Amino acid sequence: MVGVTAGSVVAAPLQNHSKPMPQYAIYGTEWKIDGVYYYATEYTPEQVVAIETCDSSAGCSLSENIKECITVTVSGDLEVNAVVVKEKLGVSIGQQICRSITCTGSCRYGEEIWFWANKDIIVKKIVQREYLITNHGEIATSNVAYAYIKMGIVPHCRPESHPQGG
């Protein structure tokens, strides 16, 4: 004879042994600068900015002060406020930046010196990231934006002697 025991079957809930998910209250988002990196140098073409003539029979050493300027501009996707750019980079969008250089050349009596000038414009890449503002602090998102800022200038000059009128 085979014994059979009568009983009841009770359904028990499965136990979840994983950690409970933290509860976040999201108050909003904020874009921040994650980094600023050198991106490129733009080179402008040379142009004659001054011509001086030597009027001394002993020859001349002539100088010209050359001033080059740029206006700080931004292209791409600027998500941060312009105030943040000023705080992080020390320049304001729309600000004019000028640099001067003295160029000196020698020539003989009656010759001209042509002063050629150009400028290198420094471009930097601004990497920005969106952050969630929560009751547990800031959480970085995968949303990233890139902007490019022209903010530096390096002037160059080159003197070149020529026969007068040539």
C-alpha cells in the first residue's frame, strides 16, 4: 500500500534579493563645461600693413608697431550660459582682443621697407555635459554638446626691402 498524505499548497511570493533602487527627486537639469581643449589654429593671409622709405644716406633701420585684433566668437552648440564661459575661460563673447608686435627692418637710402603682417587665431573646443539635479546631488547624463571659441591671437610680421616705388 502506498501512503498518500493530504496537505495544502501555499503560494509564497518570490523573494527578490537585489538591492532596492534609490529613489531620486529630479529638480531639473544644468549644462556645465566638462573641459576646454586646443582645437585648431586659423592662419590669415599676409598683407602689407605699412610702407616706410629710408631718407638717410647712411641707411636706415625702420620699425613699425603692428596691432592685430579679433572679436571673441563662438560657433557650434553653446549650451552653457555666457557667464560660465567668462568664469571658466576669462573672456567674454563679443570681447575684442588685441596684440601688438614691433617689426624692424633695415634698408639703404631711397629703398622702401614693406611691412607684411598676418595673425594666427587660436580656436578652442568647449565640451559641455548636461547634469540632472537631484536630491542626491548631480548625475551626469550622456548628453554632450560641443562649441568652438575663437579666443586667442598671435600676430606676425615680416619686413621686406624694395627699391623705391617697387
